[in-house]
Amino acid sequence: MFSGAQISLYPMADCFVGVILGALGALDPYRDRLRIETDDISTLLVGPPEVLFPAMRDLFVAAARGGKHCVLSATISRGCPGEPDHPICRSDALGGPVRPLGPRKDAAIAAVRGAALAGQPAAAQFSLYVMGTEDHMDEIYGCIDFLKQSGVYERSKHFCTKLRADAGAIFSALDEAFCRFGPGAGHVTLDVTVSANSPSAV
Amino acid sequence: MFSGAQISLYPMADCFVGVILGALGALDPYRDRLRIETDDISTLLVGPPEVLFPAMRDLFVAAARGGKHCVLSATISRGCPGEPDHPICRSDALGGPVRPLGPRKDAAIAAVRGAALAGQPAAAQFSLYVMGTEDHMDEIYGCIDFLKQSGVYERSKHFCTKLRADAGAIFSALDEAFCRFGPGAGHVTLDVTVSANSPSAV
């Protein structure tokens, strides 16, 4: 199954190019397991969820560490029928039969509660989209219910759910939402915003 | 039908707060037709497409005009079964029977080609998501085909389509993608990034 993300990093600072270039080293431990391409709008990461989410987390934390207000925006996708399969995407986190929602929620909650801390406070919001099925709202409601019990939930907003926690827990929650909700072989996407050091944060 | 957007403006400059506050006046002509709420991650705009897309365009152009690298990121949604209907969202652009793809593409192309210019060059990329149907890829391919003929298409990327044009044409293309593809009463979302003044632009 093809999986990956288009990600963009927005440091709200005159030195934004330096902040971005300075953070890119955080991707080095993952480079051999990702296909990476950059243009003027975003960087494509193609790879399995087990690599994508830790890579995005480490990039975001590296950019935020200097204290500038930084946002990571990401379009994350798996199983799009229009994308060719690719061996680099092989994953143990996807596929297999769809289990009942209850055990999936429990597994997701346990994963987020056990996630390693990154030492970087963050806020985030995201939307989960499940396509090609008529029961997509059941999966979305199941995911929201998991988030409410995960320890990272802040509030529901129109069109998305807002989180506030350590960046380690937030990226774990995004990973769990992506892998455990929607059919294992289905077309599932996330529309993600993660923010650090905002002067507006309450 | 409930419709709206969560939008964020990212000026890559030390004076990002001033750029954002200075651009907000561009929303004034639309305020009586939108519900607006802001927190530390995004601003919610609730209203019909006829108001949403011009309001986002004018806000983006106002922020970009000073020459700083600025990005507008937006999650745009209509027809989510979990959202209550609201009178402010009443629209002539949505609903009605689904017509064949051909005439819808033709109408979308004509609208973008006739869009008023904003005088601001921009690049953009977005994904169209159609939920609750098993034929969502037909609508997505139809939309990509419209974009290729609209004059704003730059290239296809994994997970999204990239545009480059005057901001007036770009926001018109986003509006057309949102209103004309997917069932009129269906759950349709866009994941949008619009960028101006990037030092990486080719």
C-alpha cells in the first residue's frame, strides 16, 4: 500500500530558511527508509507509518527547539487507489482484517499513553478522512472517542479535533488515528496542523 | 448544509503578528455573512462558498502584498453529517441533482478562466476528498481533469495537485473544485495550501 505525506514547516521568523535547514538533520536517521522530494510548497515523504510519524515528530521538535513560533502542516495519505504501490511503504501497521472499534480504540489509547515524551509542548488539530465507504462517520466518531480518552484531547472544533500535549504524545496520537481507523486496506487521509511557541497559546 | 473553513495564515517574518493583524481588515466586507472564531491554531469561517472563497482570497492577498513569504493553510468542508445546519450557510452553489461530469468540468473551466485577477502571483496545492460514496475517485479524477484545462494547473504531485497562477484564478479554482465535484448534498472537504513570495519558487 502506498503511504506518505506532503509536509511543510513554517517558522514565523525572518530566519525561516535557517530554521528549516537547521532542522533537516533530524530526518537523517530516517532517510534510508523514506523517499524524499522537495519543492517550493512542500516536502514529500514516502514511507510506512512506522517511519513517517517519528520522522515528522523529530523534524518538528528540531525546528521548534529554538523557541520561534513554528507550525508543521501535513497532508498524510494511505491506500489512495490512484497511487502505485511501492516496496518502501511495506508496513506491519496496516492491512489485515478490520477488528471491532472497541479493541482498536483501546490499543490506540494505550499506545499514546505509553509514547515517549519529546520534551516539546505543542498544540495540534487534525481531520481524519475515510473514503470509499458509506460508514465513514462511524470510523471518525470512533477516532474522536479514542482521542478523548488518550490524554492529548483539548476540544472538538468544527471540521477537526484539537490536541494539546507533549509533541511525542501528539505524533503518537496522529499515528494511531492514521493506522487504526478506516479499513486497513482503505483510502485514509489526515489533514494535520501542529504548532509550537505560539504567542496566542492560552 | 453546513459549510466553512478552518484557516491559518503563516507569514515567515519576525513581524508575523503585525502582518496577520494588518490583513484582517480584508475580511470586513464579508463579516456580516460569516461566523468567525479564532484560537491559537486557526480561524473558523462558517458561511457559504460564495463568501468563503472571496474572503480567503482577499485575506491572503492582503497578507502577501507586503512582500513577506506568506502561506494560507485551510481545511474547507461542506455537508459533514456531524455538523448541524446553519442559516448563514445557505447557498445557491450547492445542492440540486448531480449532473454528468462533462458539463460540470466545462462550467468550472469557464469560471476560472473568467475569474477577476487579484494582482498577486501565487502557488498552491490541494487535495479534494469526497466521502460517503464508493465512487469518490471518479469525482477526484474529474476535478483533476478540470484543473488541467483551467489555466492554473502546474503539475500532479503525490496526494495533491499543484497550481500556479494569479491568486484570483487560484481561489476561483478552489471554489469550483469544492462546489462542483462530489454530490451536491455530500460530505466534501479540501486540504489547501496557498503560498506567495517563496524564495524557493522557481
